[in-house]
Amino acid sequence: MNIAVPKEVHEGETRVSMIPEHVAKLVQAGADVSIETGLGQTLRIVDDEYTKAGATASPDRNALIQNADMVLRIR
């Protein structure tokens, strides 16, 4: 299963729908997790932390969503 996690786009939204620890659990369960570059910036989580947990990072939001079986967002 390919799970996409784009950045939140609503003004003032600082939450993120996925942290690196959750990525690691999903990857361990067999999922492919792709994040939008800069996903964790509001929480000072750099992309490297996500990729070390097993995610791939992409700056192309549209491609990320189009290739997903599931999209995780807050709103």
C-alpha cells in the first residue's frame, strides 16, 4: 500500500498528520510511505528524519497524491 502524506495547506495550521515514528511503524508493517518535502517544518522535523524512518520525500504534491492508495491529512 502506498500512503501519501502532503503538507497541510490551511492558513495557520501547524499540525502534521505523520511523524517519523509513525512512518517507521507503517514501513515495518509493509507500507510504502511518501511525504511532501517540508512536511514537518512546523514542528521542526526535517525531511531526513522521515527518510531515515523509511519514507520517500517528494516536492511534487500532485504526483504524490495521484500515486497514492491512501492520503493522510488533518483537514
